[in-house]
Amino acid sequence: MVVNVSVIEAQTNYVLSIGIDTNDPAAYNYRGYSFAKTGDWGKAINDYSESIRLNSNSAISYIYRGFAYSNIGEWQKSIDDYSKAIQLNPNDPISYGDRGYAYYFNREYDKAINDLNVAIRLDPMLSENYRYRGMANFRKRNYDAAIVDFLQAIKNDPNNVKAYGWCGDAYVGKADYDKAIEYFNHAIQFDSQDGLAFSGRGYAYYRKRKLDDAILDLNKAIQLLPNDALALDTRGTIFLYNRDYKKAINDFSQTLQIDSENFSALENRALSYFAVADYTNAINDQTLVLKGNPTFASAFYRRAESYYELKRYNEAISDFRRTIQIDSKYAEAYNDLAWLLATCSNSTNRSGKEAVKLANSACALADWKKWNFIGTLAAAYAEAGDFDNAIKYQQDAIKLKQESALDGSSSDDKQRLELYKKHEAYHEPNNDLVR
């Protein structure tokens, strides 16, 4: 809201010095303004309401009260007051602009843009109207339109620091990370304590795989804004990538305390738990992921892996099957289910015939280029009693592994081949998945 502060303060001081005239609506506005200055929004609203009771045709009273409502997050009440002000004075850019801001915070982005269009037409020089319209366009993922608005906001007011940061965010939305970093740099030059700018630049560095630079910025962002979920989530993702799993778990846990519906953080924490062999917590997290997205194939697959490690074979089989039902081209799920059915130490879970079918599907999906899939097929044929094919495919797997420059075949590969030559199936005593 833009007002002539010096005039209002002079009038306010005058009213406070002589005492309020209970029949003068303007006096209540001035005293309300004094309450607003100290953040006593409840008393401010009471005075503005009394002013409106005495004179219901005063647009400025509705503007003041709308502004007060916006400061306590009562967006609809704020919108209603600005609407009344517009009805009384349809050519006031302040009312349109402020109602546009309220619509923005009420997540009514189209209405925000419409109001800000009118405000800009009535007063094309106010920088903040361009910034808020850009923010609304950003929320609608209209990044090009957002950038145009942010640049105009900066042109009208080169010191509009927030516009630089938002411009960086919009370039991130376009995956133009170099441009994003450029504008985050400007924001940080203006304000070295701008945690959001450090967070945004850290994310841009992360996407450019400049991980050391990203960590430095994200550390600074979290120092300035300990509850910045994006910074914590991004830093956790880098820790996961760097196999620093305990730090990753800590960051993802903090992210989820702030944003319990961040399913990316939940999924990544599950991966981190799995990496440190905390399979129970991995299962718990994947289960929460699936509550939010019951058709997420990867969550079923990862949970199946954890069930397997805990020797909960029936649940692992169920989740592998569900993975394949959701995604019929999920090669790893075919392979791992085939391995379980072929090699599980618990004979009640074995089925050589089905394992052969699944392993053939896995190999076909991988264009017969994964030696471990072919090794699974060999184990499946052995469990099905077809040792000629078991020998053939185990030899093929060993050869492909050697050609893949993976230090040749391991002793396990050779031991399984010798078993098949003796017409014995391979059963995994420790039940480790072959991936």
C-alpha cells in the first residue's frame, strides 16, 4: 500500500495529542494508523471499522482495513475490503494493486494478474505491481512472462532487491541456470543476508553439478533461514549423491519436519536408510510415499528390496509384482523377482518356471546387454532343471562381464557355473539380490 506517510503521521500525531473526536471517522483512521505502525493490527482494525461505521462511503478506510487484514493473513476479508474500495473509487491503482497482492497470497493467481493488469495500466511506474504480477505468473509456471515483469520491476526500481531474486527463480524454472546465478548474484550483492538468494543460487549450482559451490551457498542459506525446506532438501540430495548418508538423513528429516508432504525428501531419505542397512525405516518411508502416490512404481520396487533384505520374502514378492503391474517395462523388478524366485533359500518361495519367464523379460527389456540379468536367467533355468541353458547363459554372463571391463568374472560367477555343470541349482544362503 502506498500512502503519503508524512501527512498521515502529522495528522495522527495531532489526533493523539488532542484526543479522539468520537464522531469523526477520519480521527479513527489516524489512530488506527498509529496502532498499525506498532503492529497492533487488532486495535487498528477496530478503529478502521468504527471509521467505516461512521462513514461507509470512505474508500480510504476500506483500504486501511484491507491492509490490516492482509497483515494478519485474513486474505478474504482483505479482498472484500479492497473490493468495496474499488466500488467507491474505481480508478484507484492502490486498491487494485493491494487486492492483487491479497489474491496472490490467497493463491488466486489469475485474479491477481487481472487486478495487477489494471493497477499497472493506472500507474505504470510502481515497481511492486510488476513484481507481484511476475510472482503470480511464476506460480502459474509462465516463466517467460514472469521474467518480463521482474525485469520491468527492476527497470522501474533498480533497488528492488526481491525482484532480482524472483528473476533468478524464474530462470531456474526455465532451467537456465547461468542466468539464474547471474540474478541471484545481484540479489546477494544488494543484500548479503538474503537467505532465499543463497538458497536459489545453491540450487542452481547443484543443477549445474557444481556441488562444492552449491554446498557453500546452501550452508549459508540454512544459517540464515534454518527452516528453508528447499535448501535442506537440496543439500540432503547432494549428501546422498556423495554417499554421506547420515548427513543426508539428517537434512531430509529436517525438510520433512517443515514440509511433511515433500515426497521427494521422503523417497530420498528411504534411499539413504537403505544405504545404511536401516531397512525398517526405509520401508516406513516408502510406505508413506505410497500413501501419497499409490501408483509410484519405484517406491514399490525400493520397498521390495528392503523387504528382501529383512527376509520378508512374501512381502517382497508382492511389491515386485505390483511394480511390474504399474510399469510393465521396469526391467530391474523383473530381474530381482526372477532372482528371488530362482534362488531363495526358502523353497516355498521358489518357482523356476516363472523365474525363467521373468528373467527372459528382464533381458529383453535391457536388450541383452546386462550381464547380471543374464546371470539371473541362468539361475532361473537351473532352478527349472534346464541345466544346458543354465550353463549357456552363465557362460554368456561371464563373457559379457569381461567385455564390460568389470575385472572379469568373480569367484561367485565361476562357482555357479560349476554348480550348473553338476546339475545343481544355486540357492542364495544370504539372499543378496544380484543387481
